[in-house]
Amino acid sequence: MSTNTVPTLIVTFIRHGESTDNLQAKAVGKSLSSTRFDAIYASPLKRALWTGQAVQEAQPDPKPPLETSDLLREQHFGVAEGHPWQWNPTPGLTMEEHFARGLYPVLHERWEKFPEAESLDDLFDRAKKAIDELVMPYVWRAAKEGKKGVHIAIASHGLCISQLVVALLLKDESGVHPGDKYRGLQNTAWTRVTVDVKGAKEGEPLEFSDDNPPKLQVKVTDVNRHEHLADVTRQKGGIGREGFDPKQRDIRAFFGGAKIETEATAPELEEGRSESNARDEAEVEIH
């Protein structure tokens, strides 16, 4: 392949693995060990961080640096975190009255959110900031240094990745919104996006000012790749996309109001966990 056909930057987004052990994380790390990453970024939430660490450990020496960023955290659901949701609002109650009673109907609009929470629009704004601060500096620096094929990995969460991919695709010269179609990823599945600076060539530094950058061509090349899970032993007791995690409940029973453990007996609940994530785990329609 001609070096001129190699994109300026490649970004591999990796959804977190399970929280009980590192089998999935180790599997994705091994599967990507022949892919040389220049840098790895991860959400500080432990499942994503463990995944990022496993990918780093599987890299050949010298290993790429690993940094965490709060911009890569999962969408936060505020007072609804860790509580059962109900599929439909209770007739006769305002949304505020639902919240006051500890009832959390599934939200269908991107702007809607629970108290102290992020809406999907809020998450998208954060994703755009993450792309601008963590990804784009690699694009512009590579172009100015005449480099091609710079490759970074980002270990994050299902909903966050779905918005990160869209935010990056909107950097394409077309400016066309690709729609919300990058959610529902398997544990440790990876999605890859390439970014090419128009006019950039390997070994030929490109001159441009920061206020007049060249146009970009941004493409998704892989979505939800999870072949590495084929040899991972499935644990008993789980279902759905979080099936490897014994903490995960039957999501339908959960949203239907299944009893939740008391604080004394419940396992530690990580922020942004799928138990309070109807959009990603149950594929609720979002407008």
C-alpha cells in the first residue's frame, strides 16, 4: 500500500470489559497486540481503565503512554444511578412528582435528563470536547510533521463511544451528521475511525495556520468488532451485552421494578453502569 493512501490518524475506540476479572480485557489486548498504538486514553472508571491497561500491557516495548480523562466517562444519570427505571410514566404524575417518589421513567428525548444528571445532548457536548482536546492535536501535529498512520486507542463506555464516534465523524469535510447508529457495542468490542488530512503526504510537512486548517476526510472502517471474545469462557448468570458480569441483572426485570439489594448487601455500583442505562442496554428509541 502506498504511504500516501495511509490515513493521517487512526482511532480505535474500545468499549470496557467486565468488572469481575480481566479475561475480556486481556483478550482484546492480545487481539490488538500487533497494532502499534502511539498513545492510549481511558476513562478513569475502573472497567474502562482496566481495559486500557490490558491493551497497554499487550503492546510491544516501548509501550505507549496511557492517560485517563474525565471527558471519557460514561453518561451520568444523577439521582437515577443504580435505581430501577419504569418503561412508562405513571398517569397523572408530573415528571417532578415521579422523581420525588423515586420513580424514573425511561427518557426518550436527547435533551431530557434526571436531576443532577447528564442528558444525551450534554454527553455529546462532552464528547466533542474530548475529540477536540484528545484526538485533534494528533491530527494537526502529524500533518505538520509529515507523518502518516499515527494510531491511538480510546477505552471508554457504550454511550460515550457512540457520541465520540459521531463527534469525530462530524469533522469530515461534508459536515453530514451520521445519525445515532454506533451504540449497542459488545463488551470490549472495538470500532475504528480514520482521519486523513487532505493534501498531507508521508515525509512532507504540511504548512497551515491554526485558524485555517486543511479539510479532513473521516471514515468508519470497523464497527463492534468482537471476534476476540470467541474463546473467552462465558460466566453463568448473566444475560445480554453485560452477560459476562455476574452483577448484571435481567435488564427487563430491573426496568420493571425488580427488587434491588440494600446498601449493606449490594455490590459496589460504578457510575454509568448499564443497570441504569436503558438506551444502551435495552435499545430504547431516542429522538
